[in-house]
Amino acid sequence: CGKHDADASEEMEKSLTDLLLEELKLQEVVALDRERHSQVATIEAKKLSAHYQKEAEKCNAGMETCEEARERAEAALTAEKELSLMWENRARQLGWSESDIITM
């Protein structure tokens, strides 16, 4: 009990070394698994990001189209108002007045 057995000490040291080596291998496996999981998650995040970016671009294109259509409609309305005013002025020059309108 009190004596040091050289063979037993050497065997214990080998066992400790083997245990540490096994622990390191397990930690490496866990680290590789975590790395793989992180890579998959990163790829999925990039795919989602690209998808939402495309959706945002479609939305922006739609907004631009709507804005262009609104601007064209506004220009057409302005032109129509100017044309109506011109015809009204011409009618007034020829003697027309609003009192000439017959109500039904």
C-alpha cells in the first residue's frame, strides 16, 4: 500500500494518457459537428437572405412602376385640366356663361 509499484505507476500513466487522448478525440468530434451545423445554418441564412433580397427588389420595382403610373396619370390630368380651361375660355370669348347651363 505504501510502496510505489513502478509497473502499476506506468500502467496508470498510460491509462491517463489514453483517457486524455480519448477525451481530445471526443472534443474534436463535437467541434467538427458544431462546425458542420454552423456551416449548414450559415448556408440556410444566406439562402433566406437572398430570397428576401429578391422579394425586396420585386417590391421596389413594383413601387417604381406604381410611382411612374401615378406621375403619368397626374400629367394627363394636368393636361386635361389645361385643355378644359382653354375650351372654357374660348366658349366665354364667344359669349357663353355658366348661367346658360340648363338644369335637368
